[in-house]
Amino acid sequence: MSTLFLIPVPIALDSIQSLPTETVEVARALDLFVVERSKTARQFLKSIAVNKAMSEITVLEIDEKDTRVVDEALRSAYKEGRNVGVLSEAGCPGIADPGASVVTIAHQIGMRVRPLVGPSSLLLALMASGMNGQRFTFHGYLSPKRPELMRDLQRLEQQAERRKETQLFIETPYRSQMVLEVALDALRPDTRFCVAQDLTGAGENVISKKVKDWKMAGAPVLEKAPAVFIVYRN
């Protein structure tokens, strides 16, 4: 039966070891992929030494505004009994990336969907934060501007307290320092705040403590690395 494999990719450079053997073996055997970004996907496929020449592998980028190309490709694969892989830019497909739209098409046409094991920065950060893992919400990106970001963070703080729910969000690496500075100004002293950077990478660093403790220790200068930010109030 034709299967759509959801294939996690490393979330840090040179961390292929974070992928289970089965995940790598499945990716090596496929010749049709639907991906978030073709350049990154091809780099990943080369890094795991796929079983075919790159010229024999079809890589289709996801276009959330026009899914016709992907829809046609999946329907053809389904009729031919071919398997298809979905690759995110980093981490798990369908989580904070456009892969969910591909999975929806697969379910509509009756294709089997199989998620494979691999790293998720959101779950890894939540695990390492010491915050509530029973109830949590991921918000994607907040506002890139300081005044709006301050309001966003205060809204998340209120939601965390009202719902007893951990709040997660992400930001581009070059804005990490700004996010930390605004968070320490916007959040109340006893609110817990976590920064998890370069997870599974050589520079992995997770700091999780109350805002007042962040201030007492002196805010560090963050590396320009991928980060997950977490807000919680007991």
C-alpha cells in the first residue's frame, strides 16, 4: 500500500546521530519527496547517502496557496503504489511547518500515513524546561517589534496563569537577544521563563528560571542560534 512517510530531519547542524536508524533507512529508499524547502531537503538527502543519484530523486516544494502540484503527485503515487516522504526544514514535519497540508491530502485520497521518530525542538525544550508538560500551547512566532512583543508576552503570561498552561514560541536566531531583553522587562518577577537554544547541537544550552532570577544573575548574551522560548506561571 502506498505510504506517506513523515520524516524528521536534524534540528541542529551535523546532528544526524539524533535520527533513529529506521528513519534514515526509510529516507534513503525513497525517490519522491514533498518538502518545505528544496535546497535544505537535498542537503539532508546527500548527508544520509541516499540509495539513488540525486538526479533520480524528485523533490517538490510545498506551496500552501496552491496545492495542485502536490495533490497530483500524491494521487499518481497512490495509484502506482509508490511511497512518498515529507521533509520539514528542521525537526518533525507537520509541526510548525506546512507539512500538515500534505498529510491532509494523503488522508483524503486514502494513502497510509506513517510518522517516523525523530527530534522535535518543541518537545525537547518542554522536557528540559521543568514546566507543565500536561497542558501547553505553541504560538509560533510572536511580533518582531518590541512594543507589540511586550504585549504578546504579557498576554501569554496571563494565559499561562489563567489556564495553568505552558506557553511556547519561537523566533529567528538573530532576534533571540531582543526577545530575552523584552521578556525580562515585560514579565512579572515570579513568572518562569526558559530559553532553549541549539537543541541536539554542539552549542545546546537550556536556561529555565524565574524572571527575577534571570535579572539577578544578569541576562546573558545569547548565541544567534535557533531557540524555543517558554513562559509559565505556577
